[in-house]
Amino acid sequence: MKKILFLLGLAFLIAITPSAVFAHDQGYSSVDGSEIRWGDAKGTTGWTVTRDHSITKWNDMGIINIAPDSAWVIEDLSFTDVNRDDVTWSGQYSWWSNDSDLIKYNDYYFYDFSPEQRKHTALHELGHALGIDHHDLVDNVMRSGFHSYTELGTHDKEDYNSLWGN
């Protein structure tokens, strides 16, 4: 009887223990319906190739459409450049509840970065705009730090699919 109770208890613990792989949801995003519309309400970026690479890679996931703003839709996200030597971040996503959100690229770091490091930063920050939070899994763009991943990793895709339903 003790053995059966032990096995039932063990099965219960296994059933309620969270999986090692779970969605890293930050609890907010720039997603409006099933899209993010971006524009220049809060500034512009000179890093358009970098920005466009990140948009293409996330759009390839096929659920949330990231598209330019138009006169007929409200802008959800802006991209702008700053030059800050007093901070440690190369990119930053800011969420605003009543205004368009903002991704900043920090020229202070970007000018010294390789194209791969810039693309990684842009992918990472757009991941935040999609609601994905940091994790520490190697070979994934949502890993914090200065990295050169230019493709979405397996866990990045799992988090995206977990949040957006595929």
C-alpha cells in the first residue's frame, strides 16, 4: 500500500511540475489583433536593412503580420536611433499602453557591431514587441547579451507559437 501511495504521489508531482520548456511571455506586446503596424510617429532609423531583416524573419512565422503603417491604420510601433554611451543596451523595446510602442537602436554600439550582431539585436527587440521575454537558451535570439544569431532559434519559435496560437 505504501508503494502505491508513493507511486501516486510521484505521478502527481510529475504532473504538476512545470516543463523545462515553457513560453517566456512578458505579459504585454505591440500586437493589435493579429498584426503590428509600424511607422515613424516617434522617429526613424538609419538601420533599415537590419530592421527589415528582423521583420522578415518574424513574419516568416506566419501568424502575426508585421507591416508598415498607412493612413488608414493606427501605428503600433516605431523604430528610432539613439546614441547613448551611458547605457549598457544596444537595443531597447518600450511598451506604451496609450501610444505607439518604440524600439530604439543604440548607435553607440551599432556602429562597432558586425552586421550579424545588429541583426541579432533587431530580432531580439522585435521579439519583445511580439510579447516574448528573455531566456538563457543558447542559439536563440531572445537570449540576453551581445550575440550574433541572425535566425530564430527553436525555443524562440516555440515561445512565438505558444503565445500566438500555432
